[in-house]
Amino acid sequence: MTDTSSCFSAGYAQARAKFLAAAAAAGLTSQALVHPLKGPDGGELALDVVRDGPLDAKRVLVLSSACHGLEGFCGSGAQVALLRDAEWRRACANAGVAVVYAHALNPWGFAWLRRMTHENVDLNRNFHDYGRPLPRNPGYEELADFIVPEQWPETAENRAVLDAYAAKHGPMALQRAITGGQHSHPKGLFFGGSAPTWSQGAVRQVLREHGGHCDELGWIDFHTGLGPRGHGELILAGGPESLPRARQIWGNVTSFHDGTSTSAPLTGNIWLAVQEEAPQARYAGIALEYGVVPLKETIDALRSDQWLHNHPEAPAELRDGIKKNLVAAFYGDDDRWKADIVRQAKQAASAFLQ
């Protein structure tokens, strides 16, 4: 592939236009699952779905972006690059694999530069049976007022509470408390929700329509925010029973189930929908997680953005600085980083064809 940098975009509207143009140039049609709200420019928001391959294909690979809103800068670029790649598309056809590109699972978050959905929900913590008791996160409940404090920038005393928790319980315990998912603080971080979000329903529709009749279903969900800059960690997106198949396909797949991943254990993961929407398929999935900045900077960027969401009266200068830091924490806007993203995306996607 050439001109990798041109596959990436400066915002949601441009990313969507590039994605739809790449699909059209490949002779493919798109389906728009339109979001009920609009973007900051008043434009339409949608989860756009493009299928490259026959409807009766026995093997289907889903490539999805923007589960976490502004992480779509990365995933959209990878999707556009693959749609433009004639060699890749021929390889899929020769292997009998239909590829489903799901662009912007959380289009509102992508457009408005938030990781969360418009309901302030982390989509990858939202897949629960809401008729049953929801999981608790005692660590978050203990630290909630310090994770998203009333004042930003936070005070040294506030930071000391978080540091003391990490010193006592270990850094991964603090990471798990903050990022694992919680249902006790609707205005907090990594809130899993009290009901299914719009995006959850849209994701289920995509899986049902495109994965509900195949024999084998693969899923690569593009993410940013963990690990060394430009490195794509292959994190299991499935239950522990799916790990052997995932490692057979992709090799060095990590998992929070066995402590090998940089991710803390999570609840309400998006891949849980596969069990209900495509139960007949042999499933293997990964989150392809690319690093951008050190973890503490990433989490602090999210903490400040949640504070900002809770304080719309914040002065413009502070707001602009928080948003600038947030984007920089999830999008490595340089040519080398973009080339690394596309190279590893093609490697991971191609591995499913074997």
C-alpha cells in the first residue's frame, strides 16, 4: 500500500467521507445505521457498514472502528487503507472470506471527541443482561471522587490518594479500579450504563445480519490507548475458551483472563454479543490495541475529559487544552505511527485468511 497517511483524517466527517469513497471506488455498497443525534457541524452520524464478499460466505471477518469514539482516528484509517488495497481484497476473495467493515461503532463519540457514547457509557462495558444484578467495582466506588474530582487540574492531595492506592494494592489494581467498568457513578469514567446504548443495538444488528449465518466468524476491533507507541497488541476479544483458536490464527495473543495483557480485567465486553447474535459460528476475535502515549497520560486525559463533560461551564482555554491532550493520547498523528498502524492491521487481517 502507498500513501498511508492519506487514509487518516482530521475528524469524523472527513473520516466517514473517505471511508464511503473508498468503498464506492471498490465497487461496494454501504448501509448506514443512522444515529439519532447530529455531529458538532450539524451533520449526520452513522455506523456505516460495507460488506466485501458474498452473503452466503462460510467465513466472515468483521473489522470495526471507533468502539471508543475518538479511537476511530486509528481504526478508520486502517479500514480505508484496506479498502484501497487491491491485493488484500483479492486475497480475501481467493480465501472465500467475506469482510465486513463496520465504520464508527460509536459515531457520536468520534464526532464529538469523546471516548464514551452520548449516554456517557463505555460501549465496551455495556454488554450486560440488565434484568440481572450488575457487577460491582469496589475499587472505583472507593476512589470515584478522586478519579473524577470536583477540581481540574487536580490538586496534589487528590493525586496522592490515587498514588497511595497503587502503592498499597499495586499499579494493576489501580488500573482495574479505574478502567474495569463500573455501574455506580453515571457521571464517572468507564460507566457501563444502566441500559443498552444505541450503539449496542447497532452492533448487535451488524453481527446478526452479517455473522448470523456463517460457519466461522472473526472480529478485529481497532483500539488505541495501551502499550508502547505504534505497537499493536493482539488482545483476546472473547472468553478464555476462544483463546486457543485465537492463538492458532494470530499467534501471540494476550488475554486479561490469564494476566498476559496490558489490559486490566473488564466487564460487559462487546464480544459477548456474538454468543447471542451468531451462536452457530466458530468465533475468534481480538482487540488490536495500539499504543500512543504512556498509560498515566492516557488515563489522566480521560479523567480531565470526564471532568470537562461534567462541567460545561469550563472556560474555553481550559476546554481546548483538555480536548487537545485527549486527541493526542489516542491518535499518533505522524506518518511513522500511521504506517505502523496500517502495516499491523493488514498483518492481523491477513492472518485470518489462512
